[in-house]
Amino acid sequence: MSPDQPHSALRFLQKVLVLKISVTALLWAGPLLLLPESAFEALMGQVPDPINYARLLGLAYLALMTNYICGFIDASKGVVPWTTIYTGLVSNGGGALLLVYLSVTGSGSPSPLTLVSIGLVGVITLGLTISWARLRSSDAPSTSTPLPRAS
């Protein structure tokens, strides 16, 4: 790999992470945490019952966003955030598979939000997969270095 390739791959990863952070904040975490019950009814046709589980899911998305933000910061320092990449592959890839499965096996047609979510998590998974492939053979510093020993 040429000396510029790890930096190019990290810049690409940063773009994927900006997309992921933005989408998570605007479409998933923010609405689940902040929207009133009436907005759920208007957007999804029903209010999650109990609503507290939807709020907890929003908080879990916020926790994932924290990981993506830390990964973005590491990538901007030239460090490969492997944990962020693996977390994103499991979360987005798994989410895409589950959403497709539920859409195919569920009754009725999927909501527009579900279709948009499938497309977005698919694109994000593809971007993370490309980043993983480009970075796995690079010599960029990794966040998986051992911690210093306690004295």
C-alpha cells in the first residue's frame, strides 16, 4: 500500500462516519428521544407501546453515536478505529438484514421510513466494508494497541 493510501482510506471512513452520525441523530436517536407520541402515530401509524422502550432505543442509538464520534476523531488523527468499524458493521449490517427480513415476512407493506432506513444502513454497511478492506492491509496506527501496565 502506498504511503497515501491509509490516509485516503481514513478520509473515506470519516465521510462514512459523518453520514452515519448525521442519519443516526436526525432519523433515529433524536426522534425516538424527543418526538411526542402524536408524531409517532403520524409517522409510523402507531405509537410504540410502551413508549419508554422507544426512548431507551433512542438512548442506545445515542450511545452508538458516541462510538462513531470517537472513531471519527481517531481517524482524523490518522489512527484506524477498528472497534468503531466492527461495531458499525454489526449494527448496520445486522440492522439491514433484520429490517429486510421483517419487511418481507411482515403483514402489509413497509413504511417509507423503513425503506429509507434499509437503504441508509445498506449504504453505511457498504462504506464500512470498503473502509475495512482498504485499511486492513495498511500500516496506519491502530486503536487496538495494549494499555500501559498499572504500577
